[in-house]
Amino acid sequence: MLERRGMDRTLSELTKTLGSYNKTVNSSIGAINKSLMAIGYILISILFLIEMLSWYRFIRNQGGEMTWKLFLEVAIKYFIAYFLVAQSGAILNAIMWFTNGVTKLIGVNFGNDNMFTFTWIKKGNFGVRIVVNGLASIIGAAATLSIRVIILLRFIELYFFKAIAPVIVAFWMSDNTRHIAINFLKMFGAVALQGAVIVLLLAIWQGFNIDTAIQISKDSWLGSFSAGFSYIGKCVVFLILLIGSQRKAKQLLNVS
């Protein structure tokens, strides 16, 4: 059984920043991010030299000479790249701020919703009753626990992306490697957007009145056990929606 306040507290974690979710981990990831900036700067320098060499060979083959204007045009682009690497953590934090804002705008209130309250069956064959009650309790517990597990895995991914951001963002300024940086930012955005997707799916779940949608009549062959099987079906549907939330977020941003 998931308490109402527990659901609200769990969902509030979906709108936390990387700093507020776990300050210790965020501090460690911030230190790694700063350490990897040196690698990002080296990559940018290498890409800059490769592009300048490419221009030099092209102009040389055309019988011309390198000019300061061309050098500055290329150099300014890579100075911007140095800035992006230095601010890679802030860029990801901005994406998080935006997706958290989207999540909050959905504005769903689960305060009065007993989503996973299950009343044990007290009638019917004793052996079957024990099995149905046991299965319902286990699957219900898995459904409630899955929310916390998904949130934890989501933040682990977000911390991982933040740690390696300086290295990947460095690829932005080269035409040949820009798709790597773009895909990286889209992947981070998809994981960050997963919070909004989860809340939206729960809002649809709440508004659709799933209990009524999959309720099994007591007049069916299941008899007094129909409530237990209806509850199990409800939890299974919830697990399918929750597990598929990140895939849905990736589809929205066209991330493979």
C-alpha cells in the first residue's frame, strides 16, 4: 500500500534538481566535471588545429595565403567552444530547470488518491485466497517500489551525463563530430523529460479511472476473487506505463 503523502513525496522528487536530490553525489560529480574540462579543452585544441590545417592545405592548393581574418573567424568559433565546455554543467542544469518547470506545470494532485490501496480478500477458498492476496501484495509492492527505483535510476543517468559533459560538448564545434554533442544533449534532455512524462502518465491514469476500466465483475467465474485480479491487472498496467516512460521521452525528442 502506498500512502497518499508517500506518493506526493515521491512525485516531488521528480522535480528536484541534481543539487537538491543528493548534495553529496552532486558535489562529487561537479568535481569530476571540472577535472574532465581539461580533456575537453585538449579536444577543442586538437579539433582547432585540424581545422586550421585543413584550411591551410586548401588555400595553399588554391595558390593563396592564410589571412588573420580567416584565422580569427575560426578561432572565435573555438573560443565559444571553450566557454561551452567550461559551462557544460550549467547548460545541463538549465535543461533540468526547463523540464522540471514543464513537470510542475502539469500540476497533478495525488493527495486524495489511494492509488495502490488493496483490501485483502476474506471470502472464498482459503488456499486460493492466500495465493491471490499474496500475489496482489507482492505486485502492489513492486508497483510502488518501482517509482522510487525509476527515479533513482533516472538521477544516476543524469549525474553520469553531467560528469562526462565537458568531453562530449567539446565535439560541438566540429562539423564532423557535432552530431555526437547534439545526440548527447538530446539524451540528457530525454532523461530529464522523463519526470514530466511519468507525471503526465499518472495524470492520465488518474483521470481515466483505471479501477473502473479493468474492473472484473463479481458475477464472473472468478467470483469473490475478482477484486484481487482487478488489482493485479491495475498494477501490471502501471508497471508497463512506468517502465516505458523513458522510451516515450526518447521518442518525443527523437533519440535512438
